[in-house]
Amino acid sequence: MDPAAPYLTAQASASIPDQVFGLVLGVIAAVGWVITHWWVVALAAVTLWAAGEAVARNLARKASAERMALELVPSRHFDPGLEEIFRRGVQLARASTSMPWWTPRRAKTVQIRLRADGSTPLRYRIEGPAGGERLLSITPFGPDVTVNRGNPLADKRREHVVRAEFLLRGKPTAPLRDVPLDPDPLQPLIDAVSDLRAELGDLAEVRLDIQRAPKWSLRARRMQLMSDARRRERREAQRAARWVRQDATGIEDSLISHVQQLVSGKQGVGGRRLVMPPVPRRVDPAEGLGKLAEDDHLVRVQLLVMCASNFEGRAEARLAQVQAALDVFGGGSRWVMRGWMLGPWRFGADRWPSRRGFERRWELGHCQPPKANWVRLDELVGLLKPPTVHCRLPLLSSDLPTFQHGDRSLLLQGIYRGADGRRRLVATYAAETLFEVGVGKAGGGKTERALTQAIGWAHAGGGLMFVDPHRDSWPRALPFLAHDHLMQRIALIDLAAGGPDPQVSSWNPIGMHQGQIAHEVVEATADAYASVLGWDDATAPRALTILTAALAVLVAVNEAACQAGRPKDQATIFHVRALLADPVFRGSALTAIEGRLDEETRSWWKTVFPTLPTDAFAVVLNPLARLAANPVTRAFLGQGAGAYNIRASMDSRMIVWVCPGGNGPTDRLVTALLARDLLRAVRSRRDTPEAQRVPFRAYFDELISLTGAAPETIASMFEDFRKYKVHVHGMTQLLSRLPGPVRQSLVQNASTLASTAGSQSAIAPITAEWGDRPGPDVVAALDRFEHYMSLTVEGRRIGPVRITGPHLDDVFADHARPNKARALEHAAQSTTAAAPISQLTDRADNQLARVSGFLAEHVSTAVPVRLKKAYK
């Protein structure tokens, strides 16, 4: 075998060149085949790419079917810090990878949806992998943001739709502008959709996809940026060298250079000077990469926008507004619409070939951002949170309903001017507008707004009571109420009527002909008396006891008269004097009703009353003497069977206008009696099932005057009336002048809190309830009839928002019937059985004789009760 070995070695050595040559020929042949049959290679490559893309799309579609949605609802005082927002961004980036390993990169994303469709000013929604729901449900914002599980959104088809995709343009490594949080960075976007009209099919939606990019993609992007930076540096160095050589050549060929050579005699000696071209400087990675230099909190984003409407041109205009809103974020780089222009046409996401890919990403939530869309989380802080307290939200129809004439479920509030200049009558829901408070200077529009609201409520079939001590509201409202279907429902109690013999109605505060409960009538009258005079168990216990005992006897007398079928023979409040000072009348009364009084009251009249000195009655009788000295109040309160019945008015949806007549001591006592009787009547509705209680509204103008007479009564109204479906509306010039209990009840329970212009000190208590947004200086500068008000709609507080107060001549111009005003006034007086004051005064003077006659008929068989008065 040894002789064969050299032969094999030589054969192997000889075949190496042949093998190399054969390999080269094979490569050349393969290249030639590829060149000749290039379409086969291309077809194979396209086939492989298409197969890979189909698999990726199917897997991405499958992953997208398992996405979840969360809706974030901020509170009114939501005011996050930069750190809280940044932490939320970290959560979003982390949640984007909460998917199975087989999920394609395009489906690994978290999407922020900012949507305006008329339901809210801007809905803030997050959609992402189902595995990230637990991570995203608990936000760094705490209780200031409510996270709700989002339901699928289904859009109706719109006639006109425009689409756009935005990419970052400018210096690739430069960040977006650092937008401050005050005002809210979302404010431009909200302003862009503030004039959206849902009835026209308007819709605008911005979607921001956040995706954590793979390391290889980031390294490739960095290599590209560094290569571009070095290329720019080389070009700059070459340009600088070219300029240096040109400068050197220019200097050597200049006239001065030739003169110097002639003078020195060294022409052409030494040749041209040596020029050292600048060397390209080393590119610093931090400078060349900018925001991409660090790996931390770097994400890729995709920004898609879609606007739609059923009317041509509105969607395009909305897209232009959104584009302008995104310009706010522009700095070293900025958001620009992807595509290119050709004359008036734009080729982008709305046209082939980009439209199909846009719609696929839009429907499935896939993220395939442009290569330039690299940002750091701190550049997106303005979009990583819902609207904050620093955001001015528009008032949409869904927030505050539009007033409709004749709709009893709505309560007119005023005129709102939208962002597009349109004016509409806005309202709140009557069922949840429980109490209203209006504050502001005289003539600012408080009463006009209340009148307009009350007249709208009356025309819708609602019942109300309007109490106006100055009587200005009645002639103002008269022409607008003069309708045939309202005349039978209107009642006028006018104690401020003028003329030689004015028409006055009548009321017996202690009358029993209307089915009242005896002890409630006694309590209401005694409490009204005590509230005006400042009595309580500490300051005037004896006077309060005397009055209560006297009222108990007179009410028992009236109860007996009504049961006997003689309601016109009832005693009035003026007969307290006769009961205390006339032994004959007192004896007849006590004898006639001895069986109707409880043992404690009978014992008091038998044992305590005779021991009282005469001067003990003066404190009780003096205010009654003042009432009797006024012919109007004597006529009004001196009738046995008065016509005024506020409980019946509430249950039958009457429209009652009450004008007490003034602010003097006598007027305050009448007002206190009326207010306490109203409180008693409302509380008596507990005998009616809640579902059967008819809603009723009480309007109190000039609360300062009314609360001066009955502060505790007015405060109780704002605390208790809601339970009985009676709602109170109060107006005052100065909140600070109201008694403490009234002021606290007003502010605490107000469904609507409104203020016109006034002094800053007077307005400050109202603006303090709003957190001084707006401040007293802003409200104080309002024009006449302008209001700032907060309202309650569907359990949410709306505002404070600026609303123009309604004017009767504008809102109800079609309802004015001035030619029927006189007929309405006569009808309103007839409803309350008004009669000339002289006639009623005569009746009041003879009423004691009628009562005495009735008592005489009922004591024929009773043993007289003899009370011997012990005089001292």
C-alpha cells in the first residue's frame, strides 16, 4: 500500500484547482440562471412574504379578538401630577406586552381612544390585551378617576368620512414640545370638537397606539441615525474644506497678493501655501441620537384620526381642527399628516393604497407605526390622562337638555351660547331640581329668570306659588299667563293692592273648615307668632304658653262650628283678645268645648289662668292690635271661612301669587303666618302616598324680607320639602344677610346655584362653593342678565357655566296676551273669593258677634266654667 499513497496524494492535490474552478463556474451559472429566470426568484420571495404576512395577520386577528376596553371617568377635581401621569404611561407600555408569545408585534399594543360623538365632551377609553386588564384597572390617579369596564362601541354609518394618519416630522431625535398641565394639554382637542352636533351625525375620534419596540428595531434605528449624523458631519466637513480652499485660492490670486510678491521679489517662490482642510469631528452618540440615546421609557406610537358627518364638508373641517389642535405639541418635531398633495387632492389614508391598511388597523387595533414615530413617555403626558380640572369642557345637549315648551319634565334655566355661536334654551330635569338659589345685585335678572321659569312650568301644567313682597312680579307675569286654559288655575292673594277700595281675599289661619288637624294648626300659628317676635322657652315662656292655650281653645271652637255645619261662624286670630280679656266670651267658649280639650289644657285654664296678672297679656295682644289696626290685614285675617287653602292648591296644580304687602312688623307677622302654614300644609302631605303627591314649586323673591319674618321656617323648607315633592326657589341680593340656618340650608341643598353680577364680597360665598372657578372678580364683571350657575343633571353637577338669563319678552313672546290681562286678574281674584276691603272689614267687625251667637247656642245644657281672675 505504500507505493499507492503518493499517487493518491498527488491526485487530491491535482483536483483542488479543478474543484475551485468548478465552484466558480457553478456560481456563475447560478447567477446567470437567476438573471435569466429572475421572475422565479421574485415570485418565490413574494410568495414567502405573502405567506408570512397572511400567517401574521391571522394570528394578529386572533389576538385582537381577546382585547379588553376600559373607560376612565375623571372627577371634577382631578388634578394629577407629572409623576402620576408618567407612572400611568409606564403601566400602558408594560400592558402592551401582556399577550401570548405567538402574537405578532402589530397586535402587541395599548390604544388610547379620545372620542367625541355628542354623548360627552371627550370620552377617554383604553383598549389593550385582556391580560393587561388587571394592571390597567388600578391607576396611579386613585379615586379621582373611576375605571369602568368599556362596552363595545358600534357606530352608525355616516355619509362622509375622512381619515388621517400622523407621523413625526422634523429632527428625528428632537422631542415634542413640553406642554404644561395648566391649562390642560387636551384643551385644544376638546375645543376642536366643542361645536360637534350629534343630530347631524358628527363624530371625531383620535387613537394613539403605544407599543414597546424590540431591541433589534431600536438598534437598527440607532445605527441609521448615527450613520445619518456621520454622513451629515462629513458633508459639513467637505463643504467647509471646499470653502477653505476657495478662500485660500482667492487670497493668492488677489491683487494684494500679487503686489506683495512684486515688492518682495519672491514671485512664484515656494509655490502655493499649504491648506489644511477641516477634519470631520467625532459624532457624540448623545447628540446624534437625542431622545433615542437611552433605552428607558422609549416607545413607538401610531396616531390615527377619523372624522365623520352626515353633511358634506363638516368632517373635513373637523379634521382640520384636530390637526390644528395637534400642532400644540409641536417642538423640535411635530405631528404632520401622512401623505402628499397634488393640487387640491391629498393622497393619504383616505385613498388607495393606504386606505385599506388604515381601515384594517382601525378596526382591529393593530399598530404598525411609521419608522419616525419614536417618542419617550414624558413627551406624551398630555395624552396619557383624562381631562383634568384645568380643562374647560363644552356644554353638550347630552349634558344639559334643551328646553321644550310644554314639557313638564323640564325646567327652564337660561340661554347657553355654544362654541359655534348657536344659542339654545337649556333646562334641567324638574324631578331632580329640588332647590334653587339665585344671588346677585338688584336688576341683574334674578327675578326675570325665576318668572320665566315659573311661567314655563305653569304652561306645562305644573302648580306653583310665587311669593313677592314687592308685587312687581305680578303685573310683569300677567300678560303671559292670560290664557283660557290657565285662568281657572290662577289665584291671587294681594295684600298690596292700591286704590280707594281694593279687592282683598281672605284667610283664617286657625280655621278648621279645610280639614286641618287641630294641634298642627295651633302649633303652626304659635310658631309663626313666636318666630317674628323672637319668643322661645328661654325668653318668653309665659307669653308663648298663653298664646298656645288661647289658640287651642279657639281652634276647638272652630272645630265645633265646622262639625255643626256653620264654618262662617268660626273664630279668628283676632278673638284671642276677647278670649283673654272678656270673661263672658271666655266662659262661653270653655263651656262649649269642655269635652274637646285635653285634661292638661282644661287644668291650665282652671288653675293657672286665674293667677296671671293683667299685664301678662299685653305682650300677646299688642301685635294683634297692630294687625287689627291695618284695614288690609284685618280684612284678610278677620273672616270666619277664608278662601285661601295652600294644601288644596298644591294638590290641584294651582298657580298661586302671594304679595304680602311690605316689610314692616305687621307685614312680617302676616308673612310668618303664611310661611308656617305652607310648612304645615306640605308636611300634611304625608297622608298621601309618595307616588300620588303632585309636584309643586314655591318661588320666594326677596329672601331677605321673607327670612326676616320666619328664618327657621324657611330653613325647614329647604331641608324637608324634598320629601313631599315640593321644591323651593329662593332669590336674594346678599347671601350674607340671610340668617345662618337659612344660608346653610340653602347652600347645602341647592340643586342649582346661580349668581349674577355684584360686589366681590357679596359673591365670594357663592364662588367659594365652586372652588373659586370662576373667581369673584370674574362673576362681578358679568353683564346684566348674565349668570354663572352650577346645575344638577342626572345626579351630576354641571358647571359652573355661563348662561344668559331668559327674558319673558323673548322666550314667551308668542304667549303674551296683554288684551286678556284684565280678565285674568278678575278671574284670579274670583278664585280666591276676593271682595272689596270695606265689605270684608264690616264682616270682620261682626265676626265676634257671630261666634258669640254660635257659642250661646251650644252652652244651653253645659255647666258654665267660672274663672275668677286674681288681680294684683
